[in-house]
Amino acid sequence: MLQIVTPIFLATLVASHGHISNIVINGVSYDGWDINSYPYSSDPPVVVAWGTPNTSNGFISPDAYETDDIICHLNATNAKGHAVVAAGDKISLQWTTWPDSHHGPVITYLANCGDSCESVDKTTLKFFKIDGVGLVDDTEVPGTWGDDQLIENNNSWMVEIPPSIAPGNYVMRHELIALHSAGSENGAQNYPQCFNLQITGSGSDAPSGVLGTDLYSATDTGILVNIYASLSTYVVPGPTLYSGAVSISQASSAITATGTPVTGSGSGGASTTGAVTTTATTTSSNGASSTTSATTRASTTTSTTTSRSTTFTTTTSSSGGSASTQSVYGQCGGSGWSGATVCNSQATCTAYNNYYSQCIPTS
Ligand SMILES: *[C@@H]1O[C@H](CO)[C@@H](O)[C@H](O)[C@H]1NC(C)=O
Ligand SMILES: *[C@@H]1O[C@H](CO)[C@@H](O)[C@H](O)[C@H]1NC(C)=O
Ligand SMILES: *[C@@H]1O[C@H](CO)[C@@H](O)[C@H](O)[C@H]1NC(C)=O
């Protein structure tokens, strides 16, 4: 049974807004764009996330849907590096605390960049939708939404790269749309975040997509909508879901290593060469940043070489591996699950369906 407690909040206007602090691919965490420091730096660290010089940590309103700002956030600039991921793998996107009044859909797109997402012109990117979760349950207005599930999932969202997608360089555009004020024109708030990925695999699909500036219109039924009235249906805005998209249950991803963005040609694969730094302790984000700059300098002098530097973290603490109790937000059951089925003292094992049970904090 779905056991989500939905507190009924009125439309409190919360000033704090969110962004993605990091993404996790198979346990390897890559830093996002740090809005609180990078815009103030003349030489911010190389990250896999697109940057914005605008320090407001804000959103894009429907009256800006036809401007470039909707593509990857306000005056966004290309990420200077990318992460490598296999088609069929899952990526966990860690948001900063998301206000629980900000109900709305969680949507993820991909757009093929051609040769390089680090240099692609964002106005040419054509996005196709690989995930979209809108209204999940409307028993109690304003309902349970995709981003309520995100909050339940430690403010993170997991998305699967479709196995059928052709390998190549892609921008992943992940977005929350807050609908708490969307009953009035221009009231919706879009929070897009973009990341550069090099997807490997043997798929061959190249789905058609739409330009960022054509994704939404201010009067879409999923954009101009009063969520405080009972809704019989809610259509997630944007183009229709790609047929190869895979819907998954939400889970979080334990971080076991800190990844350094790949810079250079991005051709990757078996011919990839470059430094691998191994450390035995947890690397601070500052440490990762300095590794990144070193990598960048190295790849400048060998411009045809893809530099791939990953800082592996060896975790030897007793909390990992075959622990007999599962930690908060970890999986604790489901068909095929052979790990711990008992949660630690802070959490209760909650079944979402036959395939997935999760340790949800006991309130
Ligand atoms: C985008 O950049 C331009 C030029 O610097 C600036 O005038 C404008 O205010 C910026 N827009 C936003 C939304 O930050
Ligand atoms: C940042 O964006 C907001 C709109 O969200 C705009 O009002 C503000 O002027 C922008 N700031 C700068 C420095 O461009
Ligand atoms: C929950 O998110 C925080 C970051 O906001 C992270 O430090 C923590 O490891 C996450 N917990 C789990 C179980 O993933």
C-alpha cells in the first residue's frame, strides 16, 4: 500500500527555492552548479551541470517560455564537463530542500548534442521526454504530486536512461514545475536544471524532440491550472513521452565515490586514457574541485585525448555492505530483493508495490 502522509498546507508562499546539489550515477557523485559560490568566481570549478550567472536561485515564469532562459535556466551556460553513463543505468538527482507547498510535476528530458555538449548551442537542442510524473493521487486536494514523492525520497529523484537510446552526447534537462500559484496566469514556476552526459550502449533510437523554447505555452492545461480544486485528470506538460522511456520506482542512491567530470572530446569508450586518482578517504568537494582543475590543465596540453579522472573512495566503515538493518530511504523489500528487510530505528519499511519497499523515516 502507498503510505504517504500528505499534510494539508495552504498556499503559503515560501521564499526559498531549490536547485540540484549533485547527481549520483552508480554510486559516483558529481557536483552540481553551486549557486551560492560559482557565480561569484571568475574561474568556477568544472562540473557536469550547466551554470547560471543569476544568483537569485529562482525560476522561469510562463511569460519567459519563449526565451532562452527556459532551456537550462536563467542565462545558462554550457557545463564544461560531462559524466559517462550507460543506457539503462539510473541517475539520482539530489535537490536541495524542496518546499512542500510547491506541488507539481517532475519531468526529465534528453537532447542529443552531436559532437559536444560542452560547446553545443543550447538554442538548437531538441528535447524528448524520458520521464514525467504529475498528479499521483487527488484524494485530498491539492493532491500528491511527483515532487511530493521527491520530498519523500530525500529530496531526490531517480530516472533511468532509456536502454534503447543511441549512444552519444546528451544534455539531460530535469525540471520541477511548482503549481501552487498556477491558478492565475503566469503563476507557474519552472525550475529546469541541465547536465551533460555521454551515454554509452548499443541502442539505436534517435527520438525527435522539440526546442526548449517550444516545450510549453502559458495556457497549457498542465501549466495554467488550479490545484486547490479537485482535478479529474492532469496532463503532464511538454511533448509526449518517448516510447522507449522506462518508468521506475523512486529510490535513493548511496554515494560510494566522488566523480570528476570528463573533459575533452567525449568520444570515451575503450580508448579513453587519463589520470585516475585514488584516495582512501572521503574527498571533500574542495578536494574534488582541485582535482578537476588539474585535469583541465592536463587535457589542454593533450587536446585530442579524453581525460577521465575519477576519484574513488574506499569505504571501509562497518555501516556498508551486508548490514542487517537498512538505513533511511534504502530499499527494504520487493520481488527479487535479497538485502536487509528491517529498517533502522529511525524508519519503517513501507511497501510501494510488489517490486519495491523503502525505509521511510518514522515521524
Ligand atoms: C541575462 O543576462 C543579461 C546580460 O547580462 C542581463 O541583462 C539579464 O538581466 C540577464 N537575465 C536574467 C534573467 O538574469
Ligand atoms: C535574476 O533573475 C531575476 C528573474 O528571476 C531578475 O529579476 C534579476 O534581475 C536577475 N538578476 C540579474 C543580476 O540579472
Ligand atoms: C539525503 O540527502 C542528503 C543531501 O541533502 C545526503 O547528504 C544524504 O546522504 C541523503 N541520504 C540518503 C539516504 O541518500
